[in-house]
Amino acid sequence: MPRMALRQASLWSALCSALALPVAAQHRKPAKPATPPPTLSSVGADSLNNVKFRNLGPAVAGGRVAAVVGVPGDRDVYYIGAGGGGVWKTTDGGDSWEAVFKDQPTASIGAIALAPSNPNVVWVGTGEGNPRNDVVDGRGVFMSPDAGKSWRFMGLGDVGQITRIVIDPANPDVVFVAALGHVWAPNAERGVFRTADGGKTWQKVLFVNDTTGVADLIMVPGNPRVLFAGLWQFVTPGSSNRAALAAESTAPRTAASTGSGSSRACLRARSAVSPWPSARPTRPMCTP
């Protein structure tokens, strides 16, 4: 008798399930057709149009960026120098940044360079190289032997704004510094400076006059004895530079600077008119 009751209960359960299937099917929503993957024609031939840039920082504290360098072969390590925010370093490709220059006498950065033979040797030139109405003066050149953990003052404290630092790829003790000079007044401490002993002593190897500085400096790849220098004679409104420039002749001239064991840099200056600050740009020329 119990076996017969169990069999009847099983048949009744199966009958109820069969009757419920059509009702559930009536309330089920129809399935949406599968979306085909995008093709090249639908995305567009130039897929870079869809690439979006994101801010890696540093944010407000950094200000405008004046210099950026990275370690060749290491995509995660970079240094940036801000016009009024010091030097920042990232070791994770830009996800986080550390202020590594915050204890130094100025936060205005014009140039950063890593020694090609040893990227732990970091040189920083202070004084943003973009003259403007609120530019911050530089305080010379600094060097870190340990990738930004500590800094040493290496001199050139009166060159004003520094635009570029170039390091010999084979000898990290040979360093060239391009100085724009003081923004608000003439000064003789401007031009290209060279050290052959890691910053213990400096030699001025290129100089035109006390109102003309160096806006850029490059070393020819494969030949560290040849450099090109771009010169900039600028006048800031209201400064004593204007009177000094007015007293000079506007005739083109040629100047050269050479030094023992150093590269030869030649330049040709010419008169020109440019927007504020008034300037006479120069066209660099070089011979080995």
C-alpha cells in the first residue's frame, strides 16, 4: 500500500510540471539577437580618434611642467620639473608621484638630465627657462647621486634661468649647462658652461653679451664633441635689459666660444622682432 501511494504521488508531480511549462513559456521574454562584433569599417580606419588622454599628475602643487626625463629601458621611472613646483618622480608609470626636491632653496625648475651611463645620477637646473611676468628666479645647479634621494649644490648660483643640461654619454663628469641669465636685468653669468670634474669647477665656453642667453642646447648623437646652441636676446618690459639692448648695434655679428677639450659652438645673431618679451632670436650654426 505505501508503494502504491508513492507511485501515485510521483505521477501527480510529473503531470503538474508538464502543465506548468506552457504557462512559463508564455511569460518569458523573447531573447535579443546577438550583437555582432565591431568591424574596421564601423570603428573607422583611424582608431586613434577614440583614444582618450588622462592626467597623470602631479596636480595643483606641480604647476606647469618645464622638463620631463625618463630612464631608457624602464617605462615606469620618470622625473618632471615644474615651473613653480619642484621636481617630482614616479616609479609606477605615473600612478603616483613623490616630491623629491621639496627641501631645496627654490621650486622653479628649468632643466633635468640623467647621466646616460648611470641613470641614478640626476642633474637639475633651477630657474624656469620661459620668461614671463611672474617667473621665479633660479638658484643654480643641483645633482643627486642616488636617483633623487639626496641633493648637492653644484654651483652656477648666479646664472638665473637654466634651460638645458647635457651630459656626456661616456663620462658623467662632463656636463654642459645652458643658462638664459637674469630675466629683469643684464648679467654676464649666462651662456654655456662646462664642467669636466663633475661640477667642482666650471668654465664659460660660450658667451655673447650680458643680455643674450642660451635658449636650448643639444649634443650630436654619436659625437659628444659637437653641440648646437640656440641663443635668445630678450628684453622684459620695464627692466634694465631694454636700455642695454637699445645701446647695442643691430648689425649681424658672429661669435665663437671654444675651450680646451670642449666642443666648439658657433652662432650668428641677427635682428628680429618678436612678441613680448621683446627679443632678438638667433640662428645657431656649428662646426666640428
